[in-house]
Amino acid sequence: MLLFMSSAISSAAQSPGYDRLAMPKRSKFNLPPIGESNESIGRRLARLRKERGYTQTELAERIGIIQALVSDYERDKLRLNADMLIRFARALGVPSDEILGLKSSQSRNKNPSLKVLRRLSRIESLTAAQQKALLKTIDMFLKAAEA
């Protein structure tokens, strides 16, 4: 058995177009990047997740996987197949083209993020006087940021 495996590995290593242990060679083509940015799919996934206010654990639960896999996708340790692309797109509420970087993000200003909605919910539970004071502070901050 060991002799068979040894000869199979050595023959695969000697096959044209493959390096040691049947690994494909790098492409000789110098292909231009796809899309307008150099942002990887994993980084784009992380950005979209954060924009919508999800933690990796929350996104994993929405998709039906574990948090470690979301982390691996975001760090480009795993390649996104078609099935997972659709699952991520549905969970994040974006078209798959946006995850792939083929379409720029137009949905950023459509809906507030989950973080904003959570904070709004907490603000609504405050008394009217507390809400007024908080909104006054926010307005002053926004006015200073615009100047």
C-alpha cells in the first residue's frame, strides 16, 4: 500500500503543468483586477456585515453555519462558492454582485444599520426629557462635524 501511494505521488509530481504533490502552477496570464477596488471578497463581506451591525456570530446564525467559518470567509481563508454566496447575500440583504465587487454599494443609505436601530430602540425607552437632551447633544455634534 505504501509503495503504491509513493509511486502515485511521484507520478503526480512529474505530470506536466503541476508542481510537487499535484499543486497547480501559477497562471502565466497577468489578469487585471475585477471591479473598481482592490478589496477582497472577504474584506467586503466583513465591511457589509459591520455596516449592517451584525456580529460574526449573528451572521453565522442567520446563515446556518458556525462563527469560525464566517471568520475564515472574511479572512479569505475559505473561498466563497455559489451556495455560500447566495446565503451571505440573503443574510446581509445585498445582491450577490455587491459581495463579488461587480456592483457598487447603493444600499448603504437605504436602511439604517442594525446598530443604529438598536440604539434608537434604547433612546425610545428614555423619558421625554432625556430624549430631548440626547437629541440636542447629537444635533450639536452633527453641526460641529459639518463645519
